[in-house]
Amino acid sequence: MATDSTKVRTAKGKQLSNEEIYNGFQKLRNEQRLLANKLTEVEVDFNEHKIVIGTLQDLDGDRKCFRMFGGVLCQRTVKDVLPNLISTRDQLKNLIETLNDQLTKKGAEINEYKEKYDIRFQREMGGPSGSGGGGGGASQEGGEKKSEPSRNVIMVNPM
């Protein structure tokens, strides 16, 4: 656990404990996970729209089709539904691009945070001996301490 002697001074002069740094890192990872989940959900919707559009394009425009609006099934014609589906598909494509950009930025933010506070995953540390990452700092997960006077390393479990 973090003690008063394991404080790291930030750029603003405020001191953070190892626990606060760890919690900040976990928050960033959680935000990245949520972005990835949302991206996956939107990609599934996009692919479903592509399939439906591909199916409806081959049909006569006056043919009946059904569309779900907020849990209500409505009868329309293909020529009425198809432009709306194409518009929605294009909006989903733009949303996918935006979410990809946000996910990339969040990954860069996480990497900067890792470098700033010298955060290492347990597999990067090279096992219990600490030979893989140079050792140092307190382990947040295992409670064991490894000493290196020049820096403070925070070790976390991978996702």
C-alpha cells in the first residue's frame, strides 16, 4: 500500500500517492475499455445496416417492408426506408471514425501516463525477481516491495 513516503510530485506541484496514481491509471484504462466497447457496438450496427441495404437495393421500390422505430414495427415501402437506412449507415461510419480517433488518443494518453509515473505491468517486470523492468517501487497488487532509490515504479496487473 502507499505510504506518505511514496509520494510523487506532479507538474502542478501536488503530490500523489502510489494509490492515487494507480487509481488514475485504472480510470484511464476503464475509459479506454468503454470506448472500445462502444466502437464494437457501433460497428455491429453499421454491418447490419450494410446487409439490410444490400438486400433492399435489389427489391422493387413499391414493395412492402417493415422497420422498427423505438420498439414499434411500422409498415413502409422500400423506397421510403432505403434513403433513411443509407443516411443512418453514413452517420454510423462517421461515428466509427470519431470513436477510432478517440480510442487512439486515449491509448496515447495512457502511454504518456505510464511513462510519466513509470507504471509497469507485472509481465514487464520479469516475474518475482524484478529483472525484466529494472525493479523499484511498491507493488500495488502483491504488496511486496522492491527497492531502487532513484525511482518509484508502480506495478499493475494486466487487464
